[in-house]
Amino acid sequence: MAVQTPEIIAGTGEHVVQFYERDSDLAQAVGGYLAEALRAGDAAVVIATPDHRSSFRRELRAAGVDLGQVDREGTIVWLDAAEVLGRFMPAGQIDPKAFDAVVGGMLRDVIGTKRHVRAYGEMVALLWDAGDVLAAIELEKLWNELARDLRFSLWCAYHGHSLAVHEHADELHEVCHLHTSVFDEAAARFAARIDSPLAARRFISSVLARRPYAGRVCAGDAQLLVSELATNAVVHAGTEFSVTLRSGGSTVRVSVRDASPAPPVVRDGDPTALSGRGLQLVDTIAVAWGVDDDPDGKTIWAELPLR
């Protein structure tokens, strides 16, 4: 299942953060971001770990990008996150002037080619994962200061597991406020089994517990939505299904995709009945819901407000 990449227009100062559960989700999203940069004739700068750089290149190759030509022309600058971080943290402390010289200097060189620039960086994630949360926030602020002088878009990412330390909840909220938008999508697949709706509830609960907006959405409502939609997939579609949790803007969206083309049916009945009321509950709880059809099945989605 492909991860949908949010719209980011290069050169407008966008600073997007992605929270991800699986490396494959990150690779698909960032690969799409980089591929779009190339299609638009933009340049890109990638500051990432070796494993992630390799996965992004695989995504670009799968998208039909000629990496040999990209490398020859230097359209994408590939840099190691730990090595670059060390160049402006020589004593374990961030040196703002060194950051401007190292990162700002590199971006100025690329911008000097008179192309829009889209950057991806995960140095902040390295700091956060190492427990240096304050340094990660300081680095996010330095990126924003640099964006006031230079015109580029920036994408950064944090793994969901690194967000589970509750004593850093305030810092995590600050991280979100330092970005122009937050992209968060987590997905999992389930078999058409009687216990799968419960497993889907646990998945949603686990993801929400690690998110900065956990206190702004009713977790019980989210679990109830996915339980009803997953039950619908098991009982009526009878196929394997996938569950996706995605946030953006002012809502959280829960989606369940199955492999049956049959449309869902909202049944009229007693709301206190023990069955046959799934979509009635969805309609009552969600601020919006709908069905997206595709050649291989359908996706039923429902949204909850962020308070």
C-alpha cells in the first residue's frame, strides 16, 4: 500500500515533519518527494543515514529515475547525517555559526544553480534518538532561521518508537509547532479473522500513544471507529484488510481498506442492537466519513477532530 505524499511546493519555505512507524513508509514518502523534485526540474539535498539513503535510491529507481544521470549531474546531493552533524557539533554542542557555514553554505551552493531546492534531513532525529532532545529542538530552530534567509523546502522525520517517552511530551509539541505541517501515516495489515478487529484496535491505540496529538483526539472513539470498520471488512468483505491512521491539519483519519468491491450498506435498525449498526455508529462518531472505490476493492474512512 503506497504512502500518500503531502503536497510540498519547493521554494516556499515549507518545513514538514513526518512521524513514521516503518522504514518502508518513510522510503515511499521521501522517495515520492524527491521524485517530484526531479520531475519539476528542482535540485534536492538529502542528509540521512546510509540505510535510508539506500532505500530512497531504491524508491527513485523503482519510479524510473535514471540515478546514473542524477549522480553525474549532481541533481541530488547525498550526505551522511552523522558526518554533517559532527561538523557543526565538534564538542557535542551545536555551534550556530558552524551550522550556517556547513549546512547554509552547502544550500547556498545548490541554490546558486538557480533551481528550487528541496531538502530532506534527519540529523534532528539522530539527536532525539540519542536522548539529546534540547539539541534536536535547537537544530529545528536553526533550520527555520536558515529558511528565513534562503528559499528551500525541508522535510524531516522521526520514528514513532522514539516518541514514546512521555516525559518529552512538551518538547514533542514544540517540535510540531516548529514545522509548517505535520505528516503522519501509520498502516498495518490484518487477516480476515474473528480476532482481527481487536488487533486493529490495539494497533490504533499503540500508534496514538506515541503521537504528539494523543491528548487532542478521543482515543476511545478512534478505537471504536476502527473496530466497526474492521468488523465490517471481516464479516461482509471476508478479505484481508489494511488499517491506516493519518493526521494532518485539524483531523485524524482512520481508514480500512479491503479487497471487496461491494459497497457498504447503512442499515436502518435499533441503535442498541448488538449487530448491524456499524456504519450508524461511524456516522454518529465521525465528523466526516466516506468510501473510496478502486479496481481492487474499497476504502472506508472516517475522521475525528483534533481538539
